[in-house]
Amino acid sequence: MSVQEIRLFGDPVLRMPAQPVVDFDKELRTLVKDLTETMLDAPGVGLAAPQIGVSLRVFTYDVDDEVGHLINPVLDLSDDEQFGEEGCLSLPGLTFDCRRAFGVVAKGFNMHGDPVVIEGTELLARCVQHETDHLDGIIFIDRLDPEQRKAALKAIREADWAGGPAPTIKASPHATRGLAL
């Protein structure tokens, strides 16, 4: 286990749809542990594998003292909505109000391949939606209204971390069958 570098906005891996996990092996368990350790170190309430340069459908979360992970998530969203502050470890220091579903039922797997269901509202629902978006190559600012998105892009351009060195891309430790970097 080790804390990994979190990829920042502008890194191409954040815009690529991640590949489904097909091998529930030791490398996957190591990835989940690295994601969890990196998320807790940041600290954050969620972290998706693409945010550490691994294009696989895996994320971790830490909401209301519950630390967990989900692999290959499929979401069922409530019709009720919530509107509130959202941030991202890949856009450090920036938060914007974002509209999300109020509740979520997320189905997927744990690192051992066992089926898992996560049900939640408010912050847990927001986190699950946010991290699943990362797995689809979507960043939360994509969900902002045009005025807020314009303000977000301006804030990104002005951020201390923007315009840094070109990102490096980490190859997946899993067999990608030519579908990933």
C-alpha cells in the first residue's frame, strides 16, 4: 500500500471512460488499498482510480465514518434532487454548487468479486455520483450551469496548481486487452 499522486484537471486520464474490472486479483486488492490510503491522506470523501492514473472502474469513499469501495458501479438515482457545494481532489481548493440526485442505489462488486449494494442520500449519494462520473470521464464542473462552469474554468486557470508539468500516464497493472493506455 502506498499513497499515490492525484492527477489534476487537464490530465487526459480524467477524461477517458474507465474500463470494467474483469480480474478480481491481488493487483486489484492493492489498487483498492492504494486508493483508500491516498483518499484518506488527501483527505477526501471519495477517490476514483482514474484520479491516480488507473483507467479502471473502481472508487473508494469515506462518508459518515464509513470507508468502502465499489467496483463496476451501476447507479439507480432518485427523482428528488439536491443542490449543494461540491469539490474534487483533482481540482484542489475549488468548490461550486452542483445539482445531483438526492438518493442513490449503487450496485457493483467488492475487491473479492462479491456483489455489493450501497444505498444512500445526501453526501453519500453525491459522493457515489461524483466518483462514478470520474469513471465515465466526467468531471463535476461538466454538470454546472453555463455561468457557474465559466466561473469554474476561470478559477482553474487562476489556480496555483494549474499549468504545471505535463502529466505522466501510469499503465494499468491489469490486462487491458488493448483497450487502455
